[in-house]
Amino acid sequence: MYAIEAKDIVKTYSEKVTLYDFSIKIPMGTIYGLLGPNGAGKSTFIRIIDGLEKQNSGVLKIFGESPNKRLRKQLGIAPQENSFHGLLTCFENLMYYAELYGVNRGEAKQRAEDLLKRLGLGEKMHARASWLSGGMKRRLNLACGLMHKPKIIIMDEPTTGLDPVSRNQMWNVVRDIQKKEKVTIILTTHYMEEAELLCDEISFINRGHVVVTGTPEKLKEIAGKEFLRIRSRPGEYLKFIKMIQDMEGIESATISDGEILIEAKNLPSKISSVTRLLDDQGEKILDLRISKATLEDAFIKLTGSALKEDKTAHGEKKLKVTPK
């Protein structure tokens, strides 16, 4: 049985397609990543899961059943925007949410104290929520969604806007929650490092469609073992990228974030011919390096655009990567 199973979901707003043929299976007890650029449809799918939106067509199941009030009580939501009340203390916020979820007051008091301590907010228990730092606010936001002991926790862009230290703290919190609560966590993000560090399995989402699904390692294998990355000035790559693509032995060449990414067999042997071509085109090489494939490399290879962009047209080929 899957925690969440969606088949051929379609969602439109004023005739604009936001999700199309969206199909996904999220195993129970995993941290599952929905990885894609802003506007890809991740948050729309989350709103459908938690009942805030209704799909136009397609089938959604939660624990093998059609969504209903009883099942949705087993969902915990940590939305993109903080959902607590700034004038209440951390403890008061959790007690407020416990009442909304119908949690016994005595049980709620113990649960609130335990959660605040586990999430590093014990000393801020009676501090007004509006006084917290950005990282603390995100942790309090998560705690609010955990008060009723949900079986599925949905975390929508949990570290957006956080500094590196707060982001690492939040990653530790996610791991701890999944381990101790024994729950399924659905994590939407556009941070590659976050997805790779936390997720057991990932689906790439682009333009409202599931492009590919697999473990982080299997997804990186799609991109190949190594890439040649070149940055040059004036960087008029569109003038000659086709020339590179047509060179013998070059398997792929794409442009992303002001760089040329080249994949080829026996990659080091291609460096001299590629650099000569750039020189002939009046390009001065600023940086040249060989790096191992990343999740973003896989995303670019499958969609033709960087993760933070959203430029591909509908019709990407959907793939399923299975472990060997």
C-alpha cells in the first residue's frame, strides 16, 4: 500500500493547465521529494492532497482509499507560508492547533512541550512567535502540523529564505521527525542539495508533469558520470552550441546558468578540440573543470532547462528509474 497514489491528475485554472497526466506513488515510511522549479505544480498537487483544491480529473488515493475527512485528519501540513499566530507564544500556538485537531488538552500539553524541546524551541516555549528568528519560525510552523500525530507530513518548501545554518538545522529536524515519528514525509523543494541529502526517492516535476522518478543515485546516473563545465566571455553560447553538439564523440551539450555543460565518452580527450572551437569563436575561457553529475545535471538533461527555470513545453517523456 502507498501513502499517496495519484493517477493521471489534471488541474486547470481558467483554462490554464497546472497539472496534467500527473501520476505518482509515494511509499509509506519514506522521505519523498517533489523536486522542480517554482511554478512547476508542486504546491498545486499538495493543495489537492490536503483538500484545499479539487482535481478536474484523475484519481487520488490516501492509504489506498479515496480522500475523506477521516483520512485527511492523518495529514500534517507545514505550508510554505508560516501558519501560526504571531501574537501568541510558541506553546499557545501549539495548544491552539491541538484544539483545532480535537486533541485532548492534557495530551496536547505534553505533546506541545515535547515537540518544542525536540525542535530546539524549548527555551522559546513562552516567547511570542513573532519574536523568533526565521529558522525558529519554520520549526514552529512544522510543530503546529505535528500536534495531532499525523501519519503523513507534508513540508512545502520548508527552507526557502533560510540562511545556511538554519537550513542545516531544519534538515536535522526533518530526519529526526521521520525517524522518531515513523511517518511518511512529502518534501517539496527546488534545492538540489536538500533533496539529495534527505530523500529516499525523488520525482522531478516540470510544467505540471512528473518527468522522472527514482532514488537520488539512480537519477544522477541519467546525467552520466562526468561533465565538462566551461564558462567563457562574452558567453555567446547560442552561436556555437550546435557546433559542439555535432563534434565527434560529444553525447550532449547544454547551456545552464551561464555555463556550457558537455557530456562525452573519454571526456578529457575532448577538451582541446572544444577549447579550440571556443577560441575560434572569439571566446575567452574563464573557467573549465570536470565535475561529477548532479541532480541538476539530470534535470537539465531531461528537460533542457535549469531547475530554477520553467521553460520547457508540455510533452516530456515520463520515465521510471528502478533500482538494479
